[in-house]
Amino acid sequence: MIERPYYMDILKKYRNIPLVKILAGIRRSGKSTVLEMLQKDLIQSGISTDHIINVRYTSEDLDDGMTDKDMYRAIKDKMTDDGRYYLLLDEVQEIIGWEKAVNSLLENANTDIYVTGSNSKLMSSEISTYLTGRYISIPVYTLSFKEYIEFKKGSNRSQKELLNEYIRLGGFPIVAVGNFDERSAYQIVEGIYNSVITNDIAKRHNITKPDLFNRVVKYIVENVGKTFSANAIVRFLKSEGRSLSVEAVYNYLEWLEKALVIYRCRRYDLQGKAVLKTQEKFYLADPSLKYCIMGFNPKSIAAMLENIVYFELRRKGYEVYIGKNDTKEIDFVAVCRDERIYVQVCRRLPEESDREISNLLEIKDHYPKYVVTTDDMAVGNINGVKIIHLREFLLCEDY
């Protein structure tokens, strides 16, 4: 088991704090492994194994109709004394009303509680009122490039080679821990994709036209990093002789978001200082989700570089927006408390440098401005805009 210290540091920070620690991410992003690491660390710190209750809830293992009360009773039955118990509850979204059980265990027992799930209902925007103010959300993403290097420590390959591989194969831990060729890696990711689309979305929401749903998903995947609307998807389907309502498209987008397959990036008006509700973009939980469906195409790398930078900013705790500055677009405006950075992403300089740099120079404030590129020759500083290689940007501790 390869450690992911980023998550362990967070969990240690909140250990024995009376908050439910909620880890949410797409299936196979490593949530269960994080709980295994936590259990190992608890034991090493002197916690008795009989005071660590580790339960995995999967649809296959659960009896039909298991309720939150059943969940509560089953856990309470394992608590045989008044000592402190550490509850590690994996994939809790399978239990309807799980938050009621967790809230009762937090209130009525001597517990420190950690839960994971593959649904954004576990995240702050949709959490039940039962846990309001009594939880901390910890998003679990696929591997960062820094983690990927750690997973490949014995490979004797350069960081440049590993970055190229990371861009092509993505960051699912199950892929990174092995030594797969491109075809095998995409087959593994396709299995993850099909599991999420079939089990977490199609079955759960009783989608009666799976072929149409899959076509919408492929459209979204094809247009990662581009602005599009539900109306645009409806028009596209109509051009193919298919019919779907705008409302249905909105539902599909919402369900994909809830399954943590796609992430919505809203647009921020730098002049009006307001978040806009139109012309949003979507990014995939991992670049390999695109390649396993569409195949790897070097021409699509530019959009996936944006995808990688977007999640790196999120890992570092930033709220990430698309920037609108009058008629100009900034790829990312990343905000963390009272700090922000501006980021343009491009594959090659100098061909794209004029537009990327000039857009940033028109922003008249003191916050850091970056152009992130995979061009090995194009690094430096132009009028305060730092041109930085993607590899360096991904390995920076902070900006």
C-alpha cells in the first residue's frame, strides 16, 4: 500500500475533533485505501483494534432494505464498553438516511467518525441538515503528479517521461500502481467508467434510454474545457435525428456531477466581481476517462492540460473559476481566502504567447499571474507574468 500523506495529514489534523470527516470522490480514486492508511496509523498510535470499527457498505453486500436504524444498531452492537471508538465507514451513500445514523453515533456515543462516498451529496453543497455544522468535507481526487511520481518511485524514469505518461494514462491509483501499456490502462478505466455510468447513474435514476444517455455523456466528454449549454446538446442530438428535452439534459449533467464524474467550473466576471450563471465549463474527474472512451489523440492534449491544472488548483484548496475580463477570457481565476492567482494554460509557446500573456496583462492588480505550458524552452518572466512549465507548476508546494 503506497501512502498518500496529503490525506493523512488532513485526517490527523482533525482526529478526535467532534466533526464527521467526509471523504468523497469518484469510484476507485483511493478513498478506501485512505481509510486503510488511517486504520494502520490509529493502531500505530496505540488504539486497540477492537475500538476501530471498519465497515464497507456496497450494494452487493447489503441486505435489501437496510435502513439507517439498521446501520446504527449494527455499529452500536460492536461498541461493548464506554471507551472511544473510531468508526471508518466506507461508501455510506448506499444507505438511505445514513446521515441520521452517523449523527446519532456522533451525539450518543464516544466516537470519532470518518465516512467515504462516491456521491456529491456527501459534499457541503448538498449535505443533509442532520449534519449541518458538524462535519468537514475532504474531496478525494485521483493522483496528483507528485503522488504519481511516488507511485512510480522504482521505475528509474525521468520526471519528463513520467509527466508524459501521467498526461496519457491519468491518475487512477489502480493504473499507477501497475505497469500497464496504454491499451490495458484504458480498459481498466473503462471498467470504472462503466461501473459509475451503469450502477451509480443509469440504474439509480432508472434511465430508460441508455443509448441516448451515453451519447450525451460522450458529447460532454468530447467538449471538456469548452463552453456549451443544454440547448446546444439538444440541437446536436437533433442534427443526429435524436430527440431529448433540455430538462433531461440538465438532469444528466446533475447526475454526472453527483457521481463525481464531472466538475462544473463557473465563470467569474472580473469587472463586475460576480459569479455568472452562463457559459460554464466542465472538467473530468480524470483525463483517462476521456481517452478510454475516445482514444488518445495528441490534438486533444490542450484541453486535458487544462483539466490537469484545474484539479491541481482544487487540490491546493482553491475555488476555481473561468475568468471573464470584458471580452477576454482567463482560463482560471483561483481564489483562496483573500488571495488569488490567474492562470493561462497552453501547450506551446511562442505561437500562443501573445494572446495568453496579453490577456493576463490587462488585469490591473497585484496578484500572481502564470502561463503554464509544456514547452521546455519557454520559461521566464514577461512584464510580471511568470511562464512556468507544467511539471514545475504541478510540483510547486504553493504559488
